Amino acid sequence: MKRIFIAVAVSALFLTGVSVQAQDLGRPRVVKKDAEPSKPIEPPPPLVVDDDEVLKIETNLVTLPVSVLDERGRFISDLEPDDFQVYEDGVMQDIEFFRSVEQPFTVVLLLDLSPSTKYKISDIQDAAISFIDQLRRDDEIIVVTFSRDVQVVSRQKSNYHRFRRAIREAKFGDGTSIYQAVAYAMNNELKNIEGRKALVIFSDGVDTSSRGANYNGTIRDAEALDSLVYPIWYNTFQEGKATKDANGATIYPVGASPEENKRGREYLNDLTEFAGGKLYEANSVENLNQAFRSIAEELRKQYYIGYYPQIEGKLGQRKQINIRVRRPRLTIRSKNSYRVNF
């Protein structure tokens, strides 16, 4: 009897706003939802193959973290799988995975200690500690600082006193390597963490010294990231930093010009566009405290929705995602695209 070869390659594509991070899951399967009241979702039917047939199937589970808010910005947590519709490149998908229970999460705090933030350091430290105060004991934190170099300063579990001390004792350095720091956080920290997770960045977004990482490369990494990104943007531009040359032209130190400041904000905004999440501006401590409460609540109350694409994509192809909810006047926050990387 002829041998039958069945190759099934499943890549878990975790995408808030879709991610494309490959993960070997064996045969296509459905992960059960953690708790009622949502109805369980049945796995796909078994494959039936004639003896003479050689069958090759490449299936990829796309998993989307999705936040749903009402008109007042409150998170909606009582939706069922039937309340959602997911479209990929305009084609409606069958939801095969659904999770909605409130869960703890891991957050990487990325703190900018470069010269451009020198006059904002107290604000950044206060804001980072304020964010920690919003977390619960079963949430986990990794604190990473960057100037020219990137350094993990604390990763103790559930010891917020040590985190606060590590943030206060963090030292300034020269240079600004935010691209390098973001690449490290995404590819060396978040990739190795299972479950709900997020990257929270406290920075002006300006880069002057990254090595081996750049603007576009980290944006591509963000599009393939299976977690959300929440930048807290600080406007560090100061007109007083400028000097005049012999011809009367205005000269700014490296990283301090209005053009670089604008580009820094655009970079942080692009991270949220491709990774999901939301950009916040650090206008006041009160605004930040509300933002941090919102971030923590969103991470705990997200839905996770998964599907196997109806149409196979080509390597490097960007697939567009559109998620709808049957209830009226609700806002959806999720990724809207991913790139095929298998």
C-alpha cells in the first residue's frame, strides 16, 4: 500500500491591534476557552485521505488580541464568539479559538535615560512607578533602561519595592538607542513570554546611536509581535538648546532639533499602528495615571480570537484584518494587518 504523507505546518500568529510569530502546534487544533459563560468552540473535523493520495496542508493559526470599548471608553467583557466577525483581505473567517477570562499579564517597561530626557527624568521615573502601582501581585514586570546601551535593571517577580528602587537608581548614559532597545525588548524578552503581555515605553522616541537596529526594522518586528505596545511620549524639545553658527544659522545638538523630535513621536505612533495598543502623551501626571489604569484594565480584559486563514498567503505578503462586533456603538482596538512569514 502506498505510503501517505501528511504534512501539517501550523504557525501561531499572535497579533492589538495581529502578530506573525511562528510556533509549532502540530495538527490544527482548538485551544479551549478558559471559563464559561462562552460556548466552547469545537475543533475542525478530522482529515480523510484516500490511500492513493499524497496530501500537504499548510495551516496557520492567526490569534488576535482584541479590546472592545463602549462610547464612554469602558471595556466590554461579556461578548461571545458569535458576537464577532473577522475578515482577512475581505474574506470572512471561521473563529476557531476564543478566550475572554480576565488574566494576569507580563509587562516590559522600557525607560529612556538618554541625554534628551535629562530634564524629564523625574517625570519618567514618577510615571513608571505610578504604572507599577496599577498592577496586581500576579502581574509580572521587567524593567529595561536604555541610553547608548540597553540594560535589564530588574526582573524580580511580585516585588514592587525592588522595582521602584531600581527605577529610582537607574543612571543616565550618553547616546540614545531606542531602536536597539525596542528590538531587544520585542525579540529577546517578549518573544519568550507566554500569555498576555505588553511593552510600555517611556521616551521621546528620538534615536541617535542604535547599532544593528533601525526605524523600519523595528516597525516590521512590531507588526510580527504577539503583544501590544503602549508608548508614553515626552516632548523634550527645548528651543534654548539651539546655538548660532558664524553665518547666523541655527544649530541644535544631536537629537535635539524640532525635526528629530517630530520624527521621534512619529516613530512611537507607528509602533502602535503596527503592533496595536495606543500612544499616550505625557501632558500631566493626572492624565498618565488615568492612562495607566486604562492600560492595565485593557490587558486583563482583552479577548483572544483565533482563526485558520481561508486563503493561504505568500511569504512576505501583508494581510489586512478587519474585526467587527454585532452590537452597535462599540469601538474595536486590535491590529489591522500582519505579514506572512512562513
